[in-house]
Amino acid sequence: MSMSTMFSMFLSRDELHGLTNRVQSSAQLRVLRAMGIEHRKRPDGSVAVLRSHVHQIFGAAAGTRAPKPVEPNWGALNATST
């Protein structure tokens, strides 16, 4: 993966091919629709897919945990002061 691809907002042609296992734009569009991946067809016929959407769909951020909900210390209400 090149540096420009790493920071690109959209998947590259190679990445789209890897994701869909298809080369032609029309076939890629069918696969993306079937996978539920948001995409747009550009005026030149190529396909645009947001990198962040693919990360979200495939759970790329699954390693991060949601913060534990904060609750009051209910035991402190029953504590007696000395």
C-alpha cells in the first residue's frame, strides 16, 4: 500500500478489485450493492467507495472498546459517615 493510498479518502482500483473480486465497474457495482457497501458511480464510469465506510462495515475499529458506562456509586448512599 503506497503512502498516497494510505491517506486517500477513497479505495483505489486495486483495492476495489480486491474487495469485489471483479475488474469491470458494472460488475463491481453489483457486488458492492449485494454487500451493502455505499458507493457512487463517477461520471467517467469508475466506482467511488469511501475507505471509512468499508472500515466501518468490516469492523476495522473492532479492536477499540466502547467506554464503560459511568454509574453512581450506589453503595456510597448507604455508607455511614464517621
